[in-house]
Amino acid sequence: MTAHPTSPYFKDNAHEALQDEQLQKALSNVRQGFIDKRAAVAAKLPEFEALRDSARDIKNHTLANLDLYLEAWENKVTDSGGHVHWARTAEEARQAIVDICRKAGAKTVTKGKSMISEEINLNAAIEAAGMTPVETDLGEYIIQLRNEAPSHIIAPAVHLNATQVESDFRRVHTHLDPNRDLSEPVQLLTEARQVLREKFLAADVGITGANFLIAETGTSVIVTNEGNGDLTQILPKIHIVVASLEKLVPTLDDVSQILRVLARSATGQEMSVYTTFSTGPRRPGDVDGPEEYHVVVLDNGRSAMLGTSFQDMLRCIRCGACMNHCPVYHAVGGHAYGWVYPGPMGAVLSPSLIGVDKAGHLPNASTFCGRCESVCPVRIPLPKMMRHWREQEFERHLTPATVRSGLGLWAFFAKRPALYQFASNLGMKAMAWFGRDKGKFKSLPFAGGWTDYRDFPAPQGGTFQEQWKARKGGRA
């Protein structure tokens, strides 16, 4: 599936995704590979729920004092020999990174997995400057070969199967033996490792994201399972960290608490394989490390979220648990969302960053079942914020006229309970009579959004209000 690049096409993307048999098979791995593992590892930790409360409180405290912690963090980075670059927009962030690479005379730039680099479309800017960006996370490397965007924030190639990966490796790795055996996943992994090791050694600049920035020490933290992030930042002469401003936490102790819920929520591990703390460039006596350490801090609309009903979204630690448990994501995958951030967190964050006029479909793509909030390690009230976006969309007259008219008609009846009960009684009885033979409707006036894709069951029995009244012994 190739999604349209903007979220206004969500409905078209979703329709295409539902018809994609290979994608639907691949998406079953999300349900099987994440949900049970998270539940099992969380159950083994008695204080897991208390740690979620603590992680929420740490992030809330940081956001309430963000200016003070950003200033303290910058001072620590500078004291350690590093450089901080502030970027209000994606363009400023791209330019800062390209300028550093040009100054270094870079030809090859290796990259660890970073959703911020996706947000600012960094690879295109590096290529336009005459340099070659190489994604080193296995999933990111695979989708780079396919010229695709990530479909998940922690498992970017979750929409693909091994046969597709083998085909891409044979198409791109033409310098290797065409008769080699790539029938097993371990063989694919070995080949990727072989190719990427050459890129690591050739790189002039390494770029990583940051799971956290620590104000107490000026440290950036990355969490990986492959070790590619370490090779990306240790081997080149220059290490660039690109991170958004809400990644800040006050102390090392705060990070240690949040790390205990991060991996459990993301991949069902007690801890990720690699948790790497980086503070400044290589010091005298260090056996390895970069000669220069730069951090590009991106705003791109986040400061405007502070003090609003969407501030809680800035607590997000990018674990992916919300999409792992979301029935909508399970049905359509990440590309359907049309921009960088999929799933429930994307349904809140994308309208905040690119505007509800461009991403208004996303907060409507929810059943409001609440599973996302129930598993969020920092207890972000995602359904509530999606409702806020729906309200803003309605108030700004961005919803279709048919929806607004339908809600207006419903409101007319809802404000008049007696009329509402009479009309609903009449409507249900009429539908029950007309649908008595087949027990369902393949089409209904004003219900094409439902019947275009599924049958509408004919009503059976009394209305909900009638049944409720009967259960209460006739009392209203």
C-alpha cells in the first residue's frame, strides 16, 4: 500500500488498506507481537501502575517548568563541550543539520531511527545537499530501500513480510552473489548487517534521535535493540542529536523511573538491549566517541501546545503502546494516517502540528474504546483530546455539511425527550417491519457511510429505552 502523503486522504487510504490482503496479514503481527508481551511483563512488576503515575508526574512537572529546565540543560551541554541549536521550524532544523554536515565535508551520513527526522523530512534535505543519508535501524533501512515512510513509530517495517524484504535486498544489493540463499530471516539480518557495517565505517557524520534529554547532566539518551544507534554516534567524527523540546526530563533518577515503563510498554521487554547515555564529545582519555557533539532542538508547534487542552500530549515517550492496542490501527495500519505519526497519538499530535484543517479526519478515526489511554505509560487522556479536536473541527465548520445537518437534526430531537422517544420508537418499528424477511439492510437512506461497506442489522425487540424501563420494573 502506498498512502497519500497528507492525512486529509485518510478515508481513501483506509479503504485501500482494508483491501490489501498482504497488509492485513502483516498487521496481525501487531496484535500477536505486542499486546500479550506487554501484559505479561507488566504483570511481573507489582509497582508498574505506580511507576506510570510517577512517569506522568515527572513529565507534568517538566512541562510546567520547561523554560527553566531547557536553560539548565543547555548550560550543561555547553559545559561538556557540546553545541545546542534551537529550531523553531522544520526548515530551521533541516538547515542547521545540513550546515553542520557541509562544514564537516560529509559525503555519507548514517542515521539512527528518529521520528523527528521523519517529521522534518531530513533525508530529502541531506540528499538535496549532495550527501547520502543511510538509515541504520533495520526496519528504517528496509523502508528507505522501498522509498516508504514508517508505518509504526517503533516497528517501521511492520507492514512488510520477509518475501518483500528479500525482493528489495536482491534489487538493491546487486554487488552480492545473486544465487545467495535469503529464505530465512536470519540470512536477511546477516546481509543487512554486512552492508551496513561498511556504511558505519564510511560515515562522516552520525545522526540520532533522543528518547530523553537530561537537564541535570546535559545528556542525551537513546534506547535501541540493535546497537545501530551506538555505532552511528561513536564511529563518525561528528554526532548530531535531533530532538523535540518535550523530550526533556530533570534528572538521571527521573530517567531511570521512566525507562522502567518505556520498554515494557513498547516491546514487552523489561529493558531494551541498549540504553545509551551520551554527554558531549570525546574527552581526553576516551577510547572512542565523536570529536563534535551537536543537539538540534525542534519546536515546530509544540510550545503552542503548552497551557492548552493538548499539553498532555507532550508527555508522550513514543512507546507505540496506543497504536499496538488500537483496533483502528489494527485494521488499516500506519500509512493510512498520511503523515509521520499514526494511531491514537498521531490522531492528537498531527492536528496540533500541521493543523486540524489538514488532519481533521484522524481524531474521527476512533471508536473511543479507551484502550489507548488504558495502556499509555504516562496516562495521556487520548480519547478526551480527540474529542477536543472533533469539537474544534465542528466549531470551525470543517466537518461535512451532511454531518453538521445530521447532528443538528439529532440535537433537535435530543432536546425534546418525549419527541425523541416517539420518533425512535416509530423508526425502529418501521425498520424492523421492512427488514423482517432478510434481517438486514444492504442500503438505507442517509446511511451510506455504513452500508457501503457492511450490512445494517434490522432492529429486533424494543428500543434501548423500552428495554431499560422494563428491567427497572416500569420505572423510567
